[in-house]
Amino acid sequence: MAYAQPAAANYYTTPSNPTPRQRGYRLCDKCGAIEQPNMRFRLCGGCMTTQYCSPECQKSHWPSHKAICQHTSSQISTSKQQTMGAGVNDDIVKGLRKFTSAHSTLLGWAGFQALQLKRMPANIRQHALLIELRYQPNTDSLRRFALKSTHIVPRSYVTDSDPLVGEDILRREDRCRRNGGIGTAVIIIQCGEISQVMPVEVDSPSKITWDTREDWAAVLGHFVDSGRIDFKPISTTSRG
């Protein structure tokens, strides 16, 4: 399908340097606050996936977060030992964490489009988006990964194989639905044997003005391969 304009408002625009960090798309895992330009979220140092708006929220959430945090850290350590050399694996593990954080808006948008959540919200409970990356050593930390392929897989790919991660996804899903959303989209970012699960809490499709796009994979590849983290989704709807 051909489109009159790209899916990103700045698709053809060369970003200024340094590229501004994306803000406003993450939730504090304790209080649910939305990240803002003047509110720098902090990642859990153990699993590097859970984020908090303050040290107080991080501290008070630790008793319930401890199990999944230690489990995630243990799995990452096991993957490092079973695959390539330790030095390369360290780079991949650290790189995937930074990649997921830096591209949070792009990955969330790609998951929304790939699972066709605007047309079929129920897909959020059945499917997940698997993004395979190729590692390429580079002095620029934002260009150490290139898009290899994408796949739609059963959500059980994650939830059944790792019950503890599944429980954490369900916890987020319950919170999202209580707030009027449709649930948690599961995005798996993988490079070799090392992977990062990114749960994205999705608002009601009626409140999202993004158009349905079938060229999402090409857009994902454009921003990932060029090392750009300034993705800005656009809408051509009357409410966009």
C-alpha cells in the first residue's frame, strides 16, 4: 500500500545533534506517574526494565519487585555465559537495555501497528511482536544494532515459558485496564540468545489518533538502522 506521507512527522528530517531523549511515554511502576521533560525517570539497576519517578517510589516498590528483578538479572547472566565471549555479551546486554529505553516510543508504536490494535484490540491478549536485531560493533552506541527481522508470535511465547515475567505482565495489564486502557502489549527485543521483554500499557484505541499503518516495519528499520531516537508518530485523522 502506498501512503501520501510517511508514518513519522520527521521521517525525512535530519535530527540535530545531540538527539533529544524521548519523554512522556513511560509510567512509574509504583505510582503510575507519566514521565515528563522535567521528570527524569530512573531505571532499576538490577533488571534495567522497571522505571520509577523517584527514589521513594523505587524503595517502596522493592518488596514486590524483588522476585522479578532477581529473576531477570539471573536470566541475563545465564544467557551471557551460554553464548558468545563475555566481552561481546556484556556489550549486547548493556546495548539492548539502552536500545529499549532510547527507542521506547518507536517500539511502542511499532507494537501497536504490528498487532493491529486499533482494528482488533483483542490481539493484545493473544499476540506479541518479536523484533530481531543484528549486533554490529560501532563507536556510536546508537548504531550498534540493525533490524534483522520482525515476527508476530503468540504471547504465550513469553508468558508460558517464563511464568514470573508473565505475572509481571498481568500485573501491568490489570493496572492499565483499571485506568481505562485495553491492556499490555508485549514486545520482545532479541539479539542472538539475549532478549529484552518490553511491556507497553496501551490506552483505549478511541483515544489514540495514530493512523493504522502497514509500513511500520520499514519505518522501524529506518530509525533503528540510522541510530535515530527522535521518532515522532503523526496522525492524518481529524483529531490528530
